[in-house]
Amino acid sequence: MPRSATPSSASAPPKKATTASALARAALACLGLAILAGCATGPKLVANRAPGFDLANYQTYSYYDPLSTDVGSTRSISSQQLIAATSRELEARGLRRDDQDPDLLVNFLVATKEKIESRPTAGPSIYYGRSRYGTWGGYGIGIGNTTEIVQRTEGTLSVDVVDAQRDELVWEGSATGRVTDSMRENQNAVINAAIRDIFTQFP
């Protein structure tokens, strides 16, 4: 049977989530998954594989229960969408789902962090006043440099693939992007695109 998941580790038993923490985690998942819709240049992709990992040695897969993106013991909508998108990618590579005795187990992780950035900006400024000797100096236009401080939210969606028999992480992929004001309402399409991008790095 699929095992319980903990973020970044498949070996430790999960802690029972409180109602407040579960709701907070669900909100965090929605926020993190929305990042990829608002990133004009596309997400930053990173992938790592364990030494000797060969997909040809595996035939079946399943998912941790609960997933890190679930709300306590309840399968969240985000998790359902992630599962559907990931299953398409894995089955396109010849794997089949087996929830009883899988060769591979999959988990998801969503995280966000706040970043403070500063950048110089140049723009026109208008001034007026008197000359050195007290006569009217008139108006003037100049170019000045200022520093703009911007707070951004950066989110990461990660996919962990674990060897179920050895309980070892064999592959991980992630997509990182910036949260923008133009959040998409169609989360399912966002998830499909994010998982598709991540799995371009999969064997």
C-alpha cells in the first residue's frame, strides 16, 4: 500500500495536521501552484537523479497517502490535479499505476518565500526656484536616479520519485517562478503546464 508522505523525506512518519495548519497548507499550495501562470519567461527547472537510476528497472507507480499537498487525511483538489497530470507523464513513459505493490512512489511539495529586491530607476524630475542672486530662476527638467524596493513572492513546485522497495529518493524535479498580480483562475491548466515542464527533465 502507498506510504504516508512527509515533505522532503519519505522515511519519517507524518504528523497529524491540525485544522488550522491544514487550511494554511492548502492555501499555500494554491498560491504556489498559481505562480507558473504569471511568469512570462517560464519557470526555472531543476532536476536530479540518483546514481544508477534506470527507469527501465521499474514498471509500476503510485502516490504517497497522504501527499504533502493534501489537507490532513483529505485528498485536496490540488493533489487530484497533480496526480492526473503526473499519471499522464508516467504512463506515457510505459509505467502503469499499481496502488497495491508499486515500484515507485510519488510525492509533491509546494513552497513559497518572500524576496526583497532593489533596482535602480531613472526618470525625469521637474524643479523650479531662484537663481544665485535672488532673481527668478524659472522651471527646469532633469534626469535623476532612484532606487525602487520591490517585494516578490517566489514559489516552487517539486516532484519526488522514490524507490518503494529501498525507500530511497531516485529522482526529483522542480519548477520555480514568481507570483504576479495576474493569477490565473484555471488552476488545472497551470498544473498541467507545470508538470509537463518538470517532466521534460525526467528520464
